[in-house]
Amino acid sequence: MSALRLPRLPDRTPVKITIAVTPDLHQKLADYVEAYREAYGQAEPVSELIPAMLTSFLESDRVFARRSRSRER
């Protein structure tokens, strides 16, 4: 067995999912894309922003984090 401190990296193969959103949510996402461009001076497609948005949401949900930690035990 390897004596490396860094463990084997997890699978990083992207998983593609398809969702349907309401017209209102679609507009809000388009508005967010524009706000992001204005804030950072770089345009990013909504398909790149959504995974980051979901990650941020899940990481900031304290109830979800507690539940996840209790399942790991």
C-alpha cells in the first residue's frame, strides 16, 4: 500500500442532469448571469453557474450538514 498522505482522489466524472424550470426562474437565472458578468467582468454560461450555486446552497444549509454528519457515523 502507498504511504502517500494524499488519499486516492474520488471519481470526478461529471454527471449530466436535465431539469425544467419555470419561466420566472429562467429569467432570474439570466439576470444572475448578467449580475455575475457585471461583478466579475467575465461572462459565464448559466450551465457553469448552476453547479456552483447548488454547491454553495448545500454547503450553507446547516440542517442538511448536521444530517449528513450524523449519517456518516
